[in-house]
Amino acid sequence: MTAEGAAGPGRPRVAITYCTQCNWLLRAAWMAQELLSTFRDDLGEVALVPASGGTFRIELGAALLWERVRDGGFPDVKALKQRVRDHLDPTRDLGHIDRS
């Protein structure tokens, strides 16, 4: 099976690039888990991409959803899920996340 087949045809890939020097793996893994739990049928893959130099960014396909320096720190899960939803299906209700 190819990597594309494993990800599911037509389903987008999320890449979470994190700084290994800053020990941000657990934060990145937690965000990946949250996205996979909420968007389990909509995402083909959530990848953790090690980097250095204080990097922390989240991309959905070619779209840059979050960049630590540009956006001023790390996203809370609510903001991250809303940004992913806005790219995948803007009309989707995220339940309690949209109401809190």
C-alpha cells in the first residue's frame, strides 16, 4: 500500500512541525490526538514532523493554519479545531467547542 493509499484518497493531511530542541513533542502529539478524535473520518493523516530552531507550525494540505511566531504562541485546542473545521467543512457544528 502506498503512503497515499494509507492516508485515504481525497482526505487531507495535517502536518504538525515541532521543535525537538524545545521538547514540544508531547504538545504536538496531544494536538494530533485531538484532531484525530474530532475529525477521524475527515482526515487522511496527521503527521508529526521534527524540526529545530523553535519551530511550531500546523499545516492542512498547503494551508498554514498556525505558526507559533506569526500567531503569537501555541493554539488552544478550540482555536485549532475551529481552523481545521473552517478549511474542511465551514458549516460543521463542533458541538460544545462552538458554544463555549
